[in-house]
Amino acid sequence: MIRVNDFNLEVISASFSQPVLALFTASWCNPCAELEPRLQQLSLKSKHRWVLAEIDAEKHPDLLTYLQIGYLPCGKLYYNGVSMDEFVGALSDDQLRQWFNDILPPDSLMELKKAKEFIAQSNWQAASNILAPLFSKEPQNDEIKTLLAECYIFQKPEQTHEILASVPVHSPYYSRAQVLKAMAQLAQWPNHCQSLPETRAKEIFLLACNQLQQSNFQNSIVHFIEVMRLDMHLYLTEAKKAGQTIFEYLGWQHPLTESQYRSFNNAASRLSKNLHDNWY
């Protein structure tokens, strides 16, 4: 249980990670003293699906006024920064369990949120540990498919293609699935170019692929740009395709896309012009 000092930080912000029950109590409130340990036990039995955060009404009278709380104990459940519902009084355990069952978001939704957080950190193993069981339960869920497939891009690219093969064209996740397939194909490129002539361009191209497999998109893009500046023929198409795929994967609003796309596009345009001039 958390004893709250900063409501915005410990309740509102924390609720973006998991639901938080803000319990408003006071030292003179006997029902509060009776309710609090029961809520702690319910939280433990729920396997921490929600967090209990106690707010001392005597220390935070302005907060009670702002939230229009007139009776104690009062519990308000917060998720994603907003209050989902509240109860007043020392409800029985059965009443509390029913209240939580009615209000808490589904386990799968909360698990998906955790998995997305791990993916944002490039913690592919932790994310796949969550997503694989969900995929087994909901094999037709296209959102779960795309998230799990993303986890496998750099370690098991063939599984990325296999999982995404059944995402239909009309699915809202179809476009994302195509980008992930392109990334998985890109992750396999080092295996296909080992037999090509040894050149500086090949060395840097393989280095770019290696950085990509480590989720170091910054260095990977920089090296692909360098490849395009070094070699006009052999790696031009591959480097352009790789850079474009990475930008599409990250998204056009991503800071790396915004900082590197102009350099990438300038290098690609210059080489395309040189190839056109040499052709004619």
C-alpha cells in the first residue's frame, strides 16, 4: 500500500501503468480503520491487478474539496489518469469484489498495455512472454498478432511472417503488418549478402544491419546513409529500402525520423540523379 503525499504523481500518473484505488481515510474514522486491511488483502489476492493508495483526509483537505468527497471512507478507482468509479462506506468483501469485477478493465487489456511498454523499451523477451499466452487464447486478435510478431523481428523473423500471414486486408492492423514483414525481411539480409564482393560499402551495410538487429535504429540509419554515399550501384536499392522501412516502422513523427529523414532523402535523391545521368 502507498501512503500518498503527491496525488498527481502517486495516483494520477501511476494509474497509467495499472489501476490505482485511492482510499480517502482519517484517523478518527473507525470504518476506515476496519476497511483498509481488508482492501490490502483483496489487493494481494488479486495478484496486484490494482494498487491501493491511502490519502489522509486531514492532511489533504483541499483535495477532498476539489474531488467533492463528503463522506469517509471513500474509494475512487483511477486508470489512465481518470476516475472510473467510486464507493463510499466500509463495503463488505463480497461487495468490494463485485465492485472491482464490474469496474476493472479486462486482464487482457492490462496485459497488452504492459507488453506495449516493454516493446517501447525494445524489451522483446518480456513483451513476448506476455503476448504469447494471449495469442494462444485469442489467435484471431490482429492487435495481439502484430505486437507479438514485432517481438520476433530480430530474433525469429520467419515467425514474424508466419504470424502475420493471416492478418486480412480489411484489418486496421494490415498496414502495420506489412511494415513489420518488411522489417523482418530486412533482419534477414545479412544472411543473403555474405557471398557478395568485399567492399567498404558491404562492410558498412552489414554493420548497419547488425545495429538494426540490436534495435539501435540511430546508428543503423546513419550507416545506411553512409552506404548510399559510398556505392552507386550494388547497395543503393537495398540501403534505400532499408532506410525507408525503418522510418515507416518508427513512424513519421518519431524523433529519429524527424532528425534523419532529410539527410537520408538527400543521399537517396543525389544517387538516383547520378544513376540517371550515367544511364543517359
